[in-house]
Amino acid sequence: MNRLEMVRDLFQNKSAALGLLIVAGIAATALIGPVLAPYDPLLPVPLDRLQGVSQEHFFGTDSLGRDIFSRIIFGSRISLMIGAISVAISLVPGTLLGLVAGYFGGWLDSLIMRLMDILLAFPAILLAIFITAILGPNLTNTMIAVGIVYIPHYARIVRSSVLSLKQQLFVQAINHLGGSNLRILGRHILPNSLPPIIVYATLGMGTAVLQAAALGFLGLGAQPPQPEWGAMLSEGRKYIQLAPHVAAFPGVAILLLVLGFNLFGDGLRDILDPSLRSQ
């Protein structure tokens, strides 16, 4: 399938198109945030605390009088950065480990996959909490923790693809003709393993945002006064009866971004998987 056909199928797939629209809209909002935000997201105005939705404050204000609309706009930058960096931290070592384990096999495969199994034995959120508690609660360590947690997932996906591909005749022919292992992995196996990696990375963006929001909610992620959606949600729960909008709008923002990535990832899977395309 060439690129033009892929783009056409992408926009014909309602799930992928809707997900892409949501993610693109949030990304555009993050890009032009300073232009859209009517107030300084970090500036407290005690006299305006816990105001409801109004023409002056579209989403109301929080417990310190800060404009929630402005904080959500700037928080979109943090959430997208968390998703991208966390996935990169998972993707690169996970792909390398999967390639090595699947292609060379033997004791190296057993060693790598048993290490991955150990990481997978822990619930993702508990492992992320453990790593963040050791490194210290801040935004950088949150991204590192979420990235480490999902390395085994990429390693297993890539290993599965490599085990299938290295049995293909074209790979065996290149090997018999004297092609080096590095050339076979880099020029032939890795490119043919990209579709499942791309799909899982897209879905992983949403998962990373959700995990980081959970850590922020627990006070282990981005620290005040950073306008991170999970931390905003945690602050808003204290005022859920008095001013429910303080928690509602950050929660909706998290929901929309995660939903966008999930819809886009599911649509990509339908487009890139030949078995699903033939149905």
C-alpha cells in the first residue's frame, strides 16, 4: 500500500479520522496556547477563587483564582510532551531488545524475555509509582517511569514480528548470500515490523497520558504550580461538592486526549493490518 492509498483509507476510516481530528485539535491548541489563553495560568487571584463558568472565565477558576481554561490550554502542552517522550523512552530500547531477542534467539532471547517478564509481573501503575518514588516526584521522572514500565510491551511485540519474519524466504536468501546480521535487521526485518510498532506507539501515547495523569493525581507527577491535568484533577476533588467544575474540566480534557489516541490507533490498526483490511 502506497502513502496516497494509506492517507485515503485513513480519512475513510471514521474511527481514525475522528481520533486524528481530536488529537490534531488538542495539538493545535497546545501550539498556539499563549495566543488562546486569556490569563496567566500560574498567576493566583485570591479574590476570584472558585468562580463558576462565566464570560470572564469560560471554565471558571480554581481554589487560587487561576483561570481553568488557560491552565487546561497550557496543560495540553505538558500532556502531549509526556505522551511523546514516554513513548520514545519505551519504544527505542524495547524495539532494540525485541530485535536482538527474536533474531538471535538462544540464551540471549531467554535472558531478555525473562527480564521483560519480571517487569510485566508488576501492575503498570504500581511499578510506575515505585520508580517515581525512587527517582523523586517531578515531571521528568514521571516520563522516565512511564517509559520504563512499557518497554516490555514493545519488546514482546517486536520479538513476535521478528520470529515470524526471519522464517520468510527472502530473509533466509539474504542470509545465505552473505548478508550481515546488522544489514538484515536494519534493512529488511525492522521496516517490515513497523506497522504493529506504529499502532502500539499510537495507542501507547494515550496510555502514557493516562498513567502520567494518575501519577499527577497521586502527587508523584508534575508539581504545583505546573498546570498538569492530573494534578489539576487532584486539586479539584477537594472542592467536588462546592465547585465541581474545578475537577470536571481537567477530567474531560484527559478523556478527550486519551480517546483521540485510542480511536486513531484502532483506525491505524484496521488500515495497516492486511487481515483486517480483507474483511
